[in-house]
Amino acid sequence: MDATAATQYLTHLAQNAFERDAQARESLAAALAIPGASIDHLVDAALTAAAIAKPWTHLMKAIERHGVRDGLARARTEATDLLVTVGVSVSTNLVTTAQRLAEQEGARRFLSTTGGLEVEGEAAAGEPALAG
């Protein structure tokens, strides 16, 4: 895939993750305003959506700084490192443990989604790719 198409595709995937994160947060905030509302499933949904969006946030920043090919490689390395070097640690705080597990799942999903993507010929970071 050329750099322009890859950037558009990855941006679309990132925007979807960001929208799901925002929706989960809005749902939780709305439920918190209702006295006695059950929020456990909404807290879990918000943690999960935030964790899924996190590697996409890192990817978009990396693309901005390094271009799509190098940015993708850096974001994939970061996600892989999270899975390989950080073991499952259990905290006495169940929310912290849930967040860590969700971040690992977010990294796995990111790697799975971007696994087969190869970016061909790219302009330097910050420059538009030339159509060829």
C-alpha cells in the first residue's frame, strides 16, 4: 500500500477507535449523573475503549513525527514491547488490574489489525507522498 493510502486507512481506523472511546466515556458520565445507576459495565467499557484507542493515539503521533512507514513500525514495536516485556501484574486495586489487562488487549488488537500492512515508498515525514 502506498504511503497516502496507508495514512488514510490508518487514520480511519484510529478515528473509529477514538469515537468508540469518546462514546464509552460519555455513556459512563451520563450514568454517573443518575443516582443509584449501575455503572460497573460502563466502567469496564470505558477502560476497554480507552485501552484500544491508546496505541492508535501513539501511532498518529508517530506518523506525524516520523512518517507513516516509520511511525507504524515504531507504534508496532511499542505495542509488542508492552506485550513481551510487561508481564501481567496484579494490583490490590482491581480497577488498576483491569486497566493493565485492557491495555494489553488493546495492544494485541492493534498488532492484529496492522499486522499485514506494508507501506511502500514514502516521502519524508511532514512532506506529501508523490503520486506515482
